[in-house]
Amino acid sequence: MPAVRAGTVSPCIRAGIPGGLNKNIDNWYHVTGLAYKMKKSGFFERFDRCFRLKARGRFVPALAAAVFFFGSAPGQAQNPHDALFFYNRGQSAMLAGDWYSAVEDFLECIKQNPAHAEGAAALAECYYALEEYDEALLWVRKARALARLNMEAANLESFILIALGRLDEASDIVKYVQSREPYNVNALFTAAELEVARGKPGDAVRLFNEAVRRYPDDRRLLVSLALVTGSLGDTETARRYIERAELKHPDDYRVYYYAAYLASRASHINTAIADAERALSLRPGFVPALSLLASLRYRNGEYGEAAALADRIIAAEHQNSGAWLLKGMAYEGMGRKNDARMILEQALGFDGEDEFTRIALENLVIETTRLEDPQRARRAAYHFDRARAYRARNLGSEALFEYRRGLRLDPYAKERLEYAEILKLQGYPVLYLEELKFMRDLGMSDRAVDDQIETYAALLGSGLAKLWNVDMEEILPHWNVAIFSVAGQSAFYHTDAGYIASRYIKDILVHDGNIGTPALEVRQGSFASAFRTARDGAADYFLIVNVLENERDIAVNAELYVARTGAPAAAFSVYRTGADRLRNAARNIAEQLGAALPFRAVLLRRAAGEGLIDKGRLDGCREDVVYRIVRKGRVDVRGEGIGLRYADGDITGAFTPKQLGEELSSGTLTRAGFFDLVAAGDEVVAESEDGAASASHPSAPAADPELRAMLRTLR
């Protein structure tokens, strides 16, 4: 990754290298004398290699390495305490991709010469590559203070600000650079990436197209156009641009890596594998290509090969948690679930905050261990600790979520009493009593719990369930929604991210009394397979979950379809960043789904002009709404969109709530015609559900975090 040139002038520039960088030589004698020493030292042979590397996009770093070689020649040895010595050595480390050594050298360079603008800018590049954007911003601003007219340093600052999400500041810098240099290629590139960060990839395509017209052979611009058009689903245009990049840069391993990624995203697995292998043939050990190839082998069902590739990555980067996750998932695919569990535990040891690894491990523990297994208690303890922390901060809903996840792992945990207490504090005494009774049934109660059961049973003795003689086991979910992930997604950052997120959302929906999730296989090979499985499983809808992510951000997109017809029903999306992003995104998708489904209840009991339905305050039942009663068995799901359909002739009456409980409501019944045809078992729906479309519009598109990460790697 080339450093920004500013401040100190390099020996190559001073010398006026043939075909090079400064043709206005005033002192030819000095130049020819210097050239003689360069020839004697073997510099020109090294410089010739620089030009050969230019076609691979590595000209500037290779030139820096050549300068370093010359600087070490006899008679021209650099002082090891000189700033230029450390700067050149840092450039060599950048060429090798050794960012840590490069940082060390550039820091020493600046220590020797605090006004070394090139060193400060190069240090910013290193921190950018290491994704330490705050530190990168600090150093690029120091570089700009030392070289105020350096537009490349300004471009770098705008890239860093985009990575930090400070888009308005980045936009100001882009405008400044373009006002001084309208055709600055890096400014054009930055302007387009800014539109991607704003969630406007269409505008980015326009800007990239304008840039490509001016710089038709630029590798970054061609690849960028391919990436952005590919993210928009235009796979044919993306293929044309990446093939053009391959034609112009046939020996650049990076081009084949991006080609493999694009083919992967388009689900052209065999093509992607061939491109990834081509990238590795040009640069063996290139970790991003190894990771992509391993993911492709995994998606192709070649679990042994995927695990072997993961081992190669681990050998190069032992604490690469993504590689450990991939290996664990591959072992799970091979049926070696105990081994997979141990591997995932190792992965979690390297990065305890990796949500995907934690959830994948928890899923394996749930699947492969008995309820009494101590492993469940160990895994659940993490969530109980978090729940108590939330409770101490009076964040009741957050605490409830963590208690539920912990109890999913360890149903017999003593923390169930803490969970019950939270329910009571949240104003749900019926649910509190149900949890206490469950503890008693499991043999977990003590004298204090038994006393609470007796007290609340007496207090709730006049409740709706008691008055109407209803067993709460009668209450069943009104919607069956199958949750799927389709194998065709790219899984750029975490292997099988869509499957892990789908399982997580499915577990969250267990606590939604209106939505049932049929016990169907979550992994599906294609949309057609998901459609068939949902239809055969008597689901009302099916939800296909897709994940796009980078190291800091996540976008979860969920497409809802009608199980009967396969037609689109709704689209939900959420973008989250920072800690707990998968947790918060999955919760939001579940909430969006619950809010989008229409009100639907069953008339459980009727007595004269009074009735009881199986929905209450928890389900959004309201006293100020009049609900329609429709003959049993006559309500159906619309064939497209979200909504219910029924004939006007099937409306038997109306229900007006008067007393709202947590899960039940009672109210008055009104007949629709001369005869009273209202009967227990009839369905109760909101009046707006009259067979007209109940549209659910997709959320505004968010920035694609995966696309942003790929564009950042092009610097």
C-alpha cells in the first residue's frame, strides 16, 4: 500500500531516474556521478524489477524497496539513526504486508525527525490497514499539517473519516480536493465510496463510471465498479468489469481475489473456486484468498477441504477467530460435533466478544448435550451475568432477553427465579405466577417460592382465566412462520453467518406468543427448496435471512414470503454497529416481523353477550378498537403481501374489549345480522383486515457493510 508523498524528497526523485519522477535536472554532473554510484551498487537492476512490478500494481512500494537497497550500498550507507533509514525500511515492511514492523519503523522515523511528513502519512496508512481508524486519523492530520497542499494526504483523511462514519466531514474534504484538482483519481474514488457509505450505491456507480472514462485502465476503479454493480444484483455488468480488470492486469493476484468474491456472491461456486485458486497461485499464503476459498469449499459441502484450508490460515495467524469458526463449522458439517464444540470453544477463547462464534457454540451445546449437562450451565452463566448487569442499571427488557437466552441453554438454572422477579417488576403477574409454578413442577421450589405461588394464586383468583375456566395451555400461536437461510450467500466475514443468525432469530421468536416456528430444517439449498419445505410444513409464511457484515458493522436482511404461493410478502432490514450488533439486529428483525403480522385471535368462550379472546395487553389488544368476528375456518392468508382474506358474508359479528389481561381479553359481542351466528372458535381480526392489501414496505436500504469492507481493501 503506497504511502502519501509529502515533505522529504526521496533520492530517486533527486536523481531523476530514467522514465521517472523529475526531469528538470539542473546539475547534470551531480546526477551522472550519482548514477555511476547507483550502477556500481546494482541499483538499476533493482529498479528494473520495479518497472516489472508496476504491472502488478506494486510500483511505489517496490521503488521504495529499491531506494532502500541503494541507500545501503557501499559508500552510500545510511545512518541507522537517520529518519530516512527508518522510513525506507518501513516502506519495505509495507511492501511485505508486515504492518506491525512498518509501524515500528515509521514511529522511529518520526522520532528522529518530527517534521517528516512522509513518515506521518505512511504511519496513517498502516493504521488504516490495521483498522485502527482513530489512530490513523491522528497521524494523517499531522501529515497534512506538515504538508498542507498535499492532496493525497487529504484523500487519505477522507477515507479514514468514511471508515469512522463521519461522512459530512469526509464530504467537505472531498469537495476541497476536487475544487483544487477536479480529476484527482483518488478524490473521485473517495467521492464514490462516500455514496456507498450513505447507502446510495446507484450514485456510486455513476461516479465510478465517470472516473473510469478518464482512467480506463485503473485497477481500483474497474474492480470498484464490479463490486458495486455486483452488490446491486447486476451480476452481468459486474462480470464484464472484473473481466476487463483481469485483461488489463493479468498478473495481479488481487484482481482474481475480487473476481472470486463476486462469483461467490452470485453463487457461481465453481467459478469462484477457480478464481481464488488463481489468486493463490500468484501469491501463495494470501490469507483473504485462503479464507474465501475455505468458505467456498464449505458451501460446496467439501468440509474436509474447508477444514484443511482453515488449518493453513491458523498456521499463519494462530488467533484468527474466523478461521477457527470456519474449522468448527466444517467439523460440524462432517458430523464430528463433539470435535466441533471443542474447536469453537478455542475460537471463543481468542475472541470472547465474537457473537457468531458464541451463538454457533451455544447451538451445538443445545443440540448435543442433555439438559443436565454441566456444559449448559457454563454457557448459560455468561448470559445470566449480563442479565444481572442490565438489571442493576434498571434495563428490564435487556435483562429479560439475557435471562431467556440463558434459560434456553439451562432450563434448570436457579436464575429462573430472578427471571420471574423481572416479569413481576415489568407488570406481568400472571407470567410471574406461571414461572413459579414451572419451578415447582421441576422440583426447584422452596418454602419462599411456595408462599409466593399461594399468594399470587389468591390475588389472581378473580383473573380472566379463572373466571372463564380457561387452561392457558389452550392458547396457541396464531401464525406459523418458517425461518430459513439459503446456502447461496457469500459469508464474507463469518462462515455460514446467515444460518447462525437464522437460528438465533428462531430462538428469539419462541417467546412471541403469536408466532410459532415449525420444526423445519433451517438450512435450505435454494429458494425453491425453502418454498417447498414451508408449504409442505403448513406454514403461513417463510422468512429467508441474509447477513452482510464487516469487522465492525452488520446488516441483516430478511425477506418474508407467503408459504402457499411463494410470493413476496414483506422485507425487513436492520443495520447495526459496535458491540452486540448481531444480538440487537436479530431482536429488531423479530420485532419488525411481529409488528407486521395482522391482529388475529380466537374467540375462546362466549356467554350471552360476552366473549373471551386469546389476546391481551402483551399482544397489542386495545379497548378503543372494535374487532370483527369471522366464521371459523374462513380466514386465509392473502396470496401476496401481508394480510388476511375472507368474504363479507363470513363476518358473524363484532367484539369490543372491556377488560384486558396479559394474555386474555373479555368484552361485548355484537351480532352482524338478524341471527346470532357467533360461536366459540370463530376468528377475531382487526376491522382493517377486510381482504384489501395490507402492505408492508421494505425499510430504506442501509449501507452494505460487506461492500464497504471490500472497497476499503482497494486502497
